[in-house]
Amino acid sequence: MPADRAPDKTAAVRHLSVDEDAAGQRLDNFLLRELKGVPKTRLYRALRKGEVRVNKGRVKADYRLVAGDVVRIPPLHRPAATAVPAVPRYWAREISSRIVYQDDNLLVINKPSGLAVHGGSGLSFGLIESLRQLRPDDRYLELVHRLDRDTSGLILIARRPAMLRELHRQLREDTMDKRYLALVAGHWPGSLRVVEAPLEKNVLQSGERMVRVAREGKRSITEFSVVERLRDATLLEAKPVTGRTHQIRVHARHAGFPLLGDTKYSDERTAAHCRELGLQRLFLHASSLRISLPEGELALHAPLDSDLKDILDKLRN
């Protein structure tokens, strides 16, 4: 019998009461912690089939828990434990050297390009798994938001459930200010300050995830401003008003100015320009963040990585 169908004969259904620390979390994230080792596919199937229930009713994976909720957790098979792959020494050094800010409630990393924020889809580890392994004394580490694997820059990790809830509130209410630096092909017109185009996720037969502009998609808005004009390129500051997957990349392409180094959404002419420059990664960097903390406003900045600075110097010369 396949592993994802075999129940654990020694286990029984559990009913867990949600406390204040867990309140505000998505149900699927709560289950991932409670059912460590259970394959994600099996966990989401249990949600779809109603094996997992909240207050005796069916709910979706994105349901946000409320203090006092009672979650029914069925006995789900856990595969035999295997050794957790050690974080490669290179990534361990990179992550440790790129801590921008930390206090008892929050950790901020200047994420390097090439490192996914979490494992999955063939990846045994990402930023969050690496941090949990490198910082075993941190009992709680959760991503507040996400960055694409090829995007570098500032990312927030909560060290307390209350901080995660508060920062999610700021994201929902658009009181968190996030800015990116993006280098696009061509001469971006100064009058083009806002791109508003609905976005829809699409998964190709190969399994690759793509996003496209579609009338049926979700409302998506990005604000752009010109930082510097360069040879056949424009350095932009981008502020995503909404937070859709690949939003900046797709909106820039939709406007007719693909990001340099974007192998997913650019064209051959842009790719040739990147080869000429020697650009081997996406030129998109989460450069600044501004959030509210109990002690006041926190403004953070992460300078461009040296490889991106080198590209700008080539274009200036």
C-alpha cells in the first residue's frame, strides 16, 4: 500500500484547541507543524476530503485560526525518519553574514539570489529550513512573506507568533512599505508610474509555474519610478501595492520592458543584452522595508549585491 494511504495504526484522532500563540495562522501552516513528516500532498488531500475539521466543520487550507477553535487532526502516516540534509557550508556562511536586523521578535535577512525561501519542488532545503538548522535555540521561526528564488534582498522572519500576526496585519492593510530595485530593458517613460493589470497563475504541462495578465485574474497594482537611465536600460524603483506572485516581473513585461536577467518572462533580445553584459541572474532586489514595531517605526535598507553593482558600472561606462 502506498505510504500516503497507510494510516498509523497506533495513532488516534486528536482534537487540539487553538491558543493565543497559534491564533491568526493559516490552517495548513498549523498542520505542517503538528504533522511533521507527513507529505504535503497527503495533508492537503486530508483537508479536501474533510478529514481535517475546525469546530466540526470543513474549512479550506487558507482558513485563519481563531483562539478557541478546535481542530480535528486525523492519524496520518509519517514515513520513516531520514536524516535531514545538512545546510551546505556555502549557504550557511552566506546566511549568517547577511543578517540585517534581529531582536527577540524579529529576524531580517538580506537573502542571496539563488536561495529559495523554503524547500519543496525538488529542493531539500531553503532559507527557512536553513535558519532552523543553523539556529536550533530559536524555537519559532516563520516566514512573514516570500521572495522568488532568484530575487535577492530583505525578507522578514518572525521569532514569535504575535509578531507574525502583527506583520501579516500590516501586509493585509498595506501599511508595510516594501521597495525593490529592478533593471529593465529599454527606455522606461517617466510618465508611466503605475501598472494595473490583473494576474492569473498558470501551471504548464512541464510543471513550471507561470503568471500572466488575464481579465479573470486577481487585481494587481505596481508603482514604478525611474531611478537612473542607462545605456539601453532603466533602473527602476518598484513598489508592489498588491502582493501577487511574480508581480513586478510580469507587470514590467506587460508594459513592454522586461527585467534584465529574467529567463522566465523576457525575450531573446533582452537575453542577448544580458549575455553581452555578463548578467547571470535576475536583476531584482528587495532594497528597503519599513514596518511598525511597538517601540516605533523600523526602516531597513539592503544595498545591491556586488554582481548587480558591476552591471550598473558597465552600463554607465
